[in-house]
Amino acid sequence: APLVRDQIAAAAPLVDLAKKPIAAAWAATQTFPADNAAAGLPAADKLVNNYVASVAIDDGVIEVTFGNSAHMEIRGKVLTIRPAVAEDAPVAPVAWVCGYAAVPAKMTARGENATTIAVGLLPFNCHPPAK
């Protein structure tokens, strides 16, 4: 599934675009933007590329839905990227938790992981911690 993994990786520039205002909001106000508009981003269905159908912000959580020319194994599927924060140390930068990955020690992730892509198709940084 290298092809699928490459398509998932192609979402990175859009995800990075979304991460900036979310992290900036946390740094400034210790709150997360409720949605794309609050983050100063285009509507979810305008943050697209060959393989991404939408990038939606939900209280700081980034939900990437794959589509357009994406492989059928990921078309219509979601990858969740959650912000994790050190609530007692708001100056600490936001960490990002991809898919099923572990939340960093002493940090709290916001939102739920709603990833629907099979673990085996995801980049390693999105895998659950090894047992």
C-alpha cells in the first residue's frame, strides 16, 4: 500500500496550513478555534487537493476526509489529527496526535480520534503504540 501511504502523506501541506492558526489560538488564548471560519481558514470543502476532499476544524481537531482521486481504500475515509496540550503549562507548544498514536506524556489530547483508515495504511507516526 505504498501508493495509499503517499496519498495520505500528500495531505500534509493542508494539515500544516490548519495547524498554524490552531496552535496560535492556543498560544494566545488557551482556547481552540471552533471551526474553519474561527481559525481564519477557508471552508472545509475548499481545503482540498488531488486526494483530499475536505479539511474540517472542530474545536481544534483536524478532520481530513480523503476523496477526489484518492485510492478506493481511503476514499471517503477520515484521518483525525488532535491537538495535545500541557494544560498546566500553556506556553508549551501544541503537540499533534495523528490517528491512533499515543498522546505525549504529561499532555492532554482534545477531541476524539475519529480515524476510519486502517492502521496498516497510515504513516508510522499515526500508528498505535507498540505493545
